Amino acid sequence: MKLRTYFALSFALIILLVIASVSTLYGQRTKTVLEKEIGGQVAALAYGMTDKLDRYMWSRYNEIMLLSTLNTLKEQEDLKEVSRLLNELQDNIPAFSWVALLDAQGNVRAATKDLMIGVNFEKRPVFLEALQKPFIGDVHEAVLLAEQLTSPSGDPLKVVDISTPLYDNKGMFTGILAAQLSWEWSQELQKSLLAPYHRDRKQELEVFVLREKDNTVLSGPEDMIGQLLHLTDLETLSTDNKWDVRRWPDGKQYLTGFAQSSGYGNYPGLGWRIVVRQPAELAFAPVQELIAFMTLLGLALAVACALIGWLLARKVSRPLSLIAEAANKLRRGENAEIPYSKGIKDIELLSSSLRSLIADLTETETQLVRMEDKAHHDKLTGLLNRSAMDGIVQRAVRQAEEQRSSLSFVYMDLDGFKNINDTHGHAAGDELLKEVAARLWKNARSGDYLFRMGGDEFVLILSVSQANAEQEAEAVATSVLEAVRQPYEIDGKIMGVSCSIGLAMWPQDDRDPLSLLRDADEALYASKSKGKNQLTFARSSVTV
């Protein structure tokens, strides 16, 4: 093989190796960050729909409340004027399918377009539920109104009830102001929500509005309206405004965002759950496009470098060999530095650029690690904090399963710490917390995990043998009790606190770590209620 051919191929391979090394080190992290961002956008979209629904309902609710304050409606004497007011409201806000004034017996006295004048509503929720206070009813078919009105889509008319009692100036109940709000407005809100998105994406984004009590689809794809939506953890994910990739009943994978209505202002909300879905393949297409772009960019760089190498002479082969060797070490995860080459400007520039690239990426990785470490540690004591717990607990459970051992969740709360803060000030309290953390750390063993949960609460996760799990846990907890209650010297003053402890055992008490933490917390308060400065096992309720 000719030197130029060999050199060109070698030079291209070097660049590919460097790119492969960088991609291996940082590609997965970039992919994860992008997926979180895309998932967060879908969750934000679900929240946006929730916010639009709540604000819209808040506006309509307060319009009815404001209208109910007019004496013309309260007295029910000038029904012609009442009809004018109701029709004017409907003309300005067509979403009101029907607004009516009902007398104290539930008879319709005046209504928009004079619909259902004289019809009695005393058995209907829109009347019964508003006898004492304003009422907002969930989406339902307008049984009586459907005979006289149809929805623009031709489907059975669905409405939301809003009604409020009326009282005259003497405080006497005179009737009900009732309104039925067409559910068609939810589709209009959905269209406005999706309008900013690219046309191709909008066609694949679907928004579901679900009834809280049974997850019935109130709004969404036509073939699913009225059906029950069966998705696990729907309540929790909606409350927390989370996102997830999951398989739906149709067997397809979707990126799914969740949110739940909680009302707005004086409108209490109906608890509607909002679910936004998009086919996972389409949702994460930008990630795949980025990977493809990086691949093409790498290939383009390799070809360009091969052409440059074709023009170079034998003397550049040695520096390139050194660069290739360093790149191979990086690919294997070893510490290496791209060598700096002088003499040929192109090689010198390549070497310098690669060195800067690796240095920048290494610094970025270091900063990310530092930021992650800082986010997972308590600033005051240096202990692990609450945000680090999920990952640590999962790691501890895996280790225990592999080693066939048990875990003890030791929940601790200081007794008398508030008095220290109140008497000596928060600065002294902080110093005492640092000293307590140091004593707890001395009593922890290799392989144990110690957290500060906030305030004066701490959690110690112990690795113990299955045969003597409770005895080992009790021994450590007892030593903690003894260590914590020893006197403290803070700023020349002697202070004292003790602690109460609750213990829960994995897997003896429960296999769910979150449940065990709650059990340990409850056992802790059992210790406090029994006199403090003692420990209590969760399941057995034995206090030591």
C-alpha cells in the first residue's frame, strides 16, 4: 500500500477513534438530557392544558357568580329584563349552551332563547346541589336540553353544570341561577394549546381529559371518548405532573405526560386528569437525528482528514501514530493526553484542537460530577441529603439481594433541639447539628449510609445479616442513642440533646423501601410518645 493511501486511511481512523471515544464518554449523557427535556415538554403540555381548563372554568364560574348578584335576578319580577341579560351573556360567550333562572320550586322562569320555560328541575342536580351553595357539576349528557339543542359536531350535547342559589335583600331564598356550559369549548382549548407546535408533531400529539373518579375519557380521540383509560400509577403521575414512556392498551409505546386539575382562584376544580401522549418513536426522533448528525459529522471529518492525509508526507506519520495511541487509551477508559505536535501546522492545529476538546469535555464532566455530588449532599453537615435517597436505597437493596443480607432503616429525630435554637440561636443549633452528624458518622459502619433529611431528622441505612438482623440494628441504634445524648460544648456553653429512633427491617417488615421509611418514621414518633430518648421497632412496636 502506498504511503499516501496508508496515511490517509490511518488519519481517518484516528479521527473516528477520537470521535468514538468522545461519543462513548459523553453520548449517553447527552441522550439522557435530551430525553428528559423532551419528556418535560410533554409534561408541561399536560400542565398547560390543565391550566387552560381551570382558568376557563374560573372565568365562566365567576361570570355566573357576578350575574347572580343582580337584583333583577334575585327579585324575579322583570322576567323580560332577566331574559335580555341571559341572552346577552350567551351572545357574548357562546360556550354557555343554556342559562336559566329557576324559581324556588325549580321551575324555569326565564332562559336563553326561552328554552324549557316552565320545565321543572327540582329533581336535577343543577337545582338540588345549589340549594345551599354554588354547584359545579362534572361533564354529562344534557338529557333535557339535548332534545332542543345539538352540539356542532352532531354528537349528543355534553355540558358542565354551574349553578348558584339566589337570595333577595331580606335573605329569603328566591331560586337558582343555572347554566350549562357546552363541553365543545374543551376542544377549542386543545386546538389553541397545540397550535404552536409543528404541523407534523401536532398530528401525532393527542390530549385526553379524564374524569377523576373513574378515569373515563371526557375529551380525546373520538374512538376513545366514554371509555375507561387503564394506565398504572395514573393518579400519582398526574398529581406530580410527571412523564413516562409506557405501553398503551393498543400495544404501542407512547411518551406520556400527566397533570391534574386543582382549580384556580375561587374555582375549586373538578379534579380532571390531563394525559398527553405522542408515539415514542416520533417524540424522541430529535435524539435519533442528533445521533445520526453526529455520526455523519464524524464520517465527514474522517473523509476530510483522509484527504488532508493524502497530501502529507512520511514525517507526519509518527505524530499521528501517537495521537492514535492516545485515542485508543481514551476509548478503553484509560487516562491519556493527546500529544502536542510541532512542525506541520495542520498536525499542530489538530493536536491542539483535540487537546482542547478533550480538556473541555473532561472539565465539563468533572463539573457535572461536582454539581451532582453537591446536589446530593447536605450543605451544613456534608451528609447525604433527601434527594440522594432514591438512588442510594435502590443501590443498597441490590447489594442486599446479591449478598443475601438484610437492611435496617433507622429514622432519628433529635429531642430538645428546638429549645437549643430558641435559647442559644440558630448559629449554635447549626454547630450542634454538625457535631451530631459527626457522632452519627462515627457510629456508622463501612457499607452503611447516613442522610440528613432536613431540620433535625437523620436516617441511617444499615447492612445487617438476615440471621441477627434486629439484634445488629438494635446494637447500632443503642450506640447512637448513647453517643447523641453525651454533652456538647458549643461556643463555651454545655448543651444537651437526645434522640428518638424508629427502626424498620427489609425485607422482614416490607419489601418496599418507601413503605419502610414511613414505618420507621411512625416508629420514631412512637418512641417520642413513650418518653423520647429510646428506640422502637416498626412492626413489633417494641420500645427499647
